[in-house]
Amino acid sequence: MSWLAVAGVALGVAAAWAVLRYAARKRGGQRPTLGELMFPVHHTDRRQDDERED
């Protein structure tokens, strides 16, 4: 296997880890779900809708 491929995978894993740590820090230590990472606006709107129903 090429060292360039290994370096690329390592950089991708490091970037994903950094993004998840940043997102967890913004949420007060709670890690986001996959749906919240893929569709953040939908989940924000959903929380607002849930608050209005109460």
C-alpha cells in the first residue's frame, strides 16, 4: 500500500475527529448524532417546533 494513501486516510480521520470534538464542545460536551451532523438545520427547526407544541 502506498504511503500517500495511508497519509490521506490518516488526515481524513484526524479532520473528522477534530470536527466532532468542536461540535461536542459547542453542545456542552454532548456528541451530536449522525442526523444532526448531516442535516443540522432540520434538527434545529425540529427542536423549535417541539418547544412550540408544549
